[in-house]
Amino acid sequence: MRSNSIVAFIVFLCLLLVTNCYAQGPKKSRKVETLDGKKFYMHTVEKGQTLYAIARAYELKVNDIVIENPTSIDGIKPGQVLKIPFPKEKVQIADVLTKSDSSKFYFHQVQQGETLYSLSKAYSISIDKMKELNPDVKEGLKLGQTIRIPSDRIKANSLSKSETKEMSLVSPLHEPKPILGADTSKKMNHFNIGLFLPFRCAETIDLDIDNLVNGGGELPGKSTVAIQFYHGMQLAMDSLSKLGLEAKIHVYDMDEGDSMQFQNLLKNPELLSLNIMIGPLYTSDFVPLSKFARENKIFIVSPLSQQNKILFNNPYVSKVTASVTTQTEQMAKYVAQKYKEERIIVVNSGKSKDALLVKSFMIEANEAMKRAGADSVMEVRGFGGIGNFIQSSKTNIVVVPSADKAFVTDFITKLNTLREKNSILLFGLDCWTGFDNLDLDYLSNMQFHYPSSTYVDYDNAQVKNFIHAYASHYISDPGTFAFEGYDVGFYYLNMLRTYGINFQNKLGGSRQKGLQTGFDFYQVSSESGFENKAVFMLMYRDYKLVKAD
């Protein structure tokens, strides 16, 4: 049997219960010293103690201890003496955010999807400075990694305590536009929301808690995703409650591939009371639950899956993330509209798995070019076929709709050699951003463009407000999935609030822009579900990722 303290951590992690645990943990030290005018408990670490448990014993947060003991960020060991600030002088997160003492740091834990560039924008600090303070990030960020940020950078980007306390998520963060045509005669006053997320509570039993709280990255990745998404959705609920939404979220821990758990879940009569289901996040879990939703006429949302097959023969399904094919088609429209007077060359990798993307781009682009009275797009095979088509007198738009890492890497390296004498703009796919062997210089040289279902503008006032609100509520920074949770929650629950339980009939005509996700739905047929076709065109300019014009 595990101790009650471990159970408490699991319950806290899963966000499913609120309880008090009374396990015997570390006791406050009786040894007190005054250092630089401040009083500290001098706590000697004993075997089995963790930073998390020690922080609880002194009624502090882990970050409070790390600030006074920077080396503890790499782990603690028996016999080590920690300086624990007195409660009346303890350094709360809010205090860290307003101090200008550059010798102090704010400790940021890297979330899924974050990059050096996005963090540099969020904290207004150069990438070079971040690398200087955190030598380990020179090879790239890792999920769960903890990095140091100068506290004066936090101050420069933070609201005052009073501003943070009184900030409303509804305004100016996200005030929904009036929606006309709502049928209020059949609207309900209260809704039940089903949220299916992979918290994976059972897996936390075997966690090394000390390693976890010190940035060891032992927390299951999907659990981190679930927590961030849930937190984002909570803030969306907070915003909409101020506008009159009355709803209750029912949370279900959906563990991928556990058929027994799924069968037990379907026997829960509570599911039949749900007005909308959000999740599961991953296709393998989503498909069987979507069948249950169809049979019981409950609208269900897939937040992350790109696969269009989940829409077939199920009008109760809505998919937030555009498929790779849809992203490629949207890129084709953009290229044909903006560069119809230039030389447009589509590169076929010859890989069978890329054939559909090449075909989709060619069809969409040529139709747009024909309507504009422009020349057709040219298709070439690999790098060997491109030499005869590059023109020095025009801007050459080179489109490579390929997800093959080896091919893309080799092609871009060779293409860069032609850039010295020719103007080249490179277009590719979102997945390239995950290719660790691509040369950033090459991408920036050719102003690499790609379509994406998400984009966060860290200079946007609403985004800044969300970041501050999230930090105020959860004492951490929002990652990609926190933004996604907020956007998905706000969009769908606002539709539910406005139109009632038959809101899906209005999806096709309700375009909205969230903090990182746009919403523009399309239904292939009345028997199929809705795909979100909202796509951003992003580009690298001067080594920065920005939204294309």
C-alpha cells in the first residue's frame, strides 16, 4: 500500500476529488538562522522526503523553496540542508513576479508545443539570453524541462497584484459577438458537459514524486496534456458563467486502450444526461465513444484528432483540428491567390504516402489559377527535376507537400544552394517544425511558410490577459493545450448557451477566432460530421515565427 501522501498527490493530479490527507510527513525544523536580514528554518533533508512534501509541511509552494535553494531544482538528497523562508516572509509567486532583483529567477516548466521562440516572446527575453542562462536548452527544449527566467522579465510582462486580482476573463479577454437567430423558446437553463481526458490516475501510483516536482519529467505526457486542457476549459467556463451560462462539467478519466474501463464507462447512466461530450483527445479512444454518442444523439467534439474518418456517417461529430489534406488545400488557395504572377513549383517526393497531398494541392491550386486566368502550377519529381524550372527573374514559390523527414531534409539542403542566385520562397507542412535535423538558417533564408490549425500571437492583449489569468489561478504558465482547452470550451459552450442543444445546426455559419484556434466548420453531407477548416499561414521571418500577410 502506498502512503496517504502519495494518494493525495494522485487525487490532486487527477482533479477529480477534493479531500484532506493526514499522512505523517516532514516536520518543521527547530533550527532557525538569520541570513541577510531574513529568517529561515534550516531543514535537513531525510531519506524519502521530497520537495513537494517539505513544501506542504511548511505551508509553502515548491517554487518558494527552489528560489532560496537554486541547486534543489536538480534534486535533493538526504543530509542536504535547505533554507526554508518563514511564513511571514515567504516568497510567494506573486512576489517573484514583481521583484526586479536580477539575481532571482522564475522557474518555468516546459509544456507540450512550447518553443524557445514562443517563450522568448512570452517573457520578452532574447533566445541567446535564455540559452546563456540555461545551457541545456541549446539542443532544444524537452517536455517537463525546467528553465530559468530572470525575474525582471516577469515584472516587465506582468500586471500588478490588484490588476491580476480584478481581471475579468470575459472582457477584454474574450467578449463573444452577438449571435443572431438564436431560438430561445426551446433553450435549457442548465447544461451537463462531459469532459473525457487521459489523466491516467492509476499510472501515478508508481511515480518518483521527488524527481517529478524537480523537473524530472516523470509525469505521463498525456496526463500533462489533460491537466492543461482541463485548466483552460475551467477558465472558459468562468468567462461564460459571467454571461449567464449554467453548466456542470462531468470529468471522466479516459485511459487509452483500456477496453474494460471503456465498457464500464458506457454502463454509467450519467452519460445519457450529457448535452455535449468533449474528448477523448485521441482517435483510438474517440471512435468507440462517438458511436455511443451517435446512438444516443449526443453531440461530441474531437479537440485534437486530424483524421477525417471520424466524421463519416456521424452527424453528431465535430472535429477541431484540420486534417493534413485540408491544411494542404488551404495552403494551395493561399499560394494561388497571393503568388499567381510568380513561378509556382510543386515538388513530388515520389513517396506513396505523399501522393494524396500533392494531388490535393495541384487540384486546388490549378482551379484557383484557372479562375484568375493564370498559368497552371508545375509539378516536378524531386530536386533533380527542379533546375529547369527555377527562374532568376521571378520569385520561385517551391511547395513541398511531404511529411517524409529524410526527403525533406535532403531536399531543403540542396534547395538552399540555389537561393544565392534566385529568389525562393519555401512552402511545406506543419510537421516540419518537429524535424530536429532541419537547419533553421535554411528555413529562415527561404522564409519557410506552412499551414497550421493553431497560432498564438503573444503580443495580443487578449492572449496576455489569458496568460496572467492562468498564472494567477494555477501558479504556472499555459501551454498549447491550455489555450486549446480555453478555445474549445469557450466556442462550443457559447454555442450551447446561445442556441441550445441543437446548436450543431448553426456550426456551418458561425465563424469565430479564439486565442490560438479559429473556427470555420464545413459539413460534407448531412450524414457526416463537421470539420474545422480554419487554418493559419505561418512563416519564418528573420528567425522568428510570424503570421504571414
